[in-house]
Amino acid sequence: MPLTDTEAAPATLTVRSLLVWGLLAGLVGGLLAFGFASAFGEPSVDKAIAIEESAGAEHTHGTDPAEHHHDETAPAEEEEVSRAFQSTGGLGIGAVAYGLGLGGLFSLAFAFAYGRIGPLTPRTTALTLAGLGYVSVVLVPFLAYPANPPAVGKPETIGDRTALFFGMIGISLVLVIAAVILAKRLTPRIGGWWATVSTAIGYLVAVTVVAKLLPSFQEVPEGFPGNVLWDFRVASLGTSAVLWAGIGLVFAALLHRGLTKLQPQAV
Amino acid sequence: MTHAVALPTPVSIPVRQILPYALFAGIISLLALYFVGAEQGALAIFDGTYVHELVHDARHLLGFPCH
Ligand SMILES: [Zn+2]
């Protein structure tokens, strides 16, 4: 495999250095995701908001989030944060804050996974973790509850949709962790290949069943252009992909550098 | 660059060493995700709409239900 490293004895890692690397990786990942979202996400967000406004179904970007009734005679909404800033600085702040949080959690997950999930090099462990994270935390929940642009989604179901979306992330995460643990236990008996393949299929079957059992929402307004919805959703998946790939790669690079530095003392 | 050395098993970090960090940094990290993903949407710690509006586009594009 081209991913195998020839690096030598990894020394014992401290959780503190992992956290620092995770936060740095999160910062870089967040900035990259911000760039991607600005270039590929904002056009469809703008179009969706224009559609929303022209349809007279203005959603409350500037008023109380609890008051989501759209009164056509209501005065123009007051914005605390202008649209211009929401789509630039606000997007950047949100993406970086999210990246830092995710980077922190990623480094903690790595601390648990390191040396425990099979014969992988440190860098491959980091990338494997990022891949599993993207599939279980982003892709699977997205397929059950796809991301929606402004104008899509009924305000009265926001509570249910939020609870179910977070619930789906939680269930998917628990199932993927269970699959990894099970794969490790099965490896001595049936070998690494079949242990990985069978638990991966088990995970996919389980999340499919869960997604089918949970309620779904069909709240795309009539006449909302399909291409805007598609562009938005692809951009959403792409934004998260850039974020997770950025975190995984930067973390792997920092980890490798850290381990190489430790080398002379360790040998 | 030194010559390649045989690859030993990575030394795993004892769980009791991870737990204090997991609690402390884990909670702060989750809070960051919460503020971007859900604050002043379905749930609210602070009154008003400032946080919701500030992170609005990131919330949509990261896949969270917004309103
Ligand atoms: Zn919105």
C-alpha cells in the first residue's frame, strides 16, 4: 500500500500535544472550508434568499427565531447582522469556530484510537479517523436529513428536525464506534479483511434501517428550483469534505512532524 | 534522514490519561459546535438572534437545520 510509512518507533504521545495539533488542524480546516463555502456555497444561498424574498415568504433572518410566521404585511425585517456580513465575516467566524471545535474533538478521538484500531501507522490512523468521521457524522446524517438552503423547511418543524438530525448523528456515531470495536474483536478469528468488510456492511445496513424508521420531512416549497437545491446540497457536502480532509491531513502532518522530532530520544 | 527502522506498534495512550482532557476540552469543543449548529435556532442559551444571524450561512452550509 502506498500509504505505509517507513517511520520508526513512535514515542508515547501526550494528550496535550494532540489537542494543540487538533486545534491547529481545525483552524486550517475551518479556513479552507470557509474558502470553499464562499466560492461554491454562497451563490446558491444568495439565490435561495432571493427566491424566498420574491415569494413573499421571507423567513426571519433578522427577527426573533421563535416568531417564524411570515406576515406579508409585516415591515421589512430588522437585521442585527447585515446579509453582507453574514455571507462573508459571519461565514468565516462560523466555519472557523466549528473547525476549532471539530479539531479538538478529533484530537480526543485520535487519542483513544491511536494504537488501538489495528496495524496502522500514525498518519494512516489520522486519515482513517477523518474518513470514518466524515462518513458517520456528515454523509450518513446528510442522506437521512439533507441540508437545506434558506426558504426550504417549515419553521414549525425546526425543533423536530434539529432533534432528529442530532439524533441521527449520535446513532451513526455510536454504530460506527461499535463497528470498529467489533472489527477489532473479529480480526483474530476471521482476519482483518473480512472483519472490516463485514462490520462495514453491518454499519451501513444498521444506519439504513434507522434512517428508514425515523420520520422524514418533505418541506421543499412548490416551485423551488431543483438546481438551486442540488447546488446548495453538493456545496454543503463539499464544505464538510474540505473541513474534514483539512483536519485529517493537517493533523497527520503535525503528528508526523512531532513523532519524528521525538525520535532521537525514543531510540 | 536516518535509515528506515522496522515499524513497531504505536504506544496507545492510557484511557485514564485521556479522560480529564476529554471532559474539559470535549465540553468546550462541543459548545463551539453547538453555537454554530443550533444556538438561537431550535434551542437558545442567550436571548436574541445575534448568534443565529452571525453564523447563519455556516449553519446552513454545514448541514444544520436553521429555521
Ligand atoms: Zn436560514
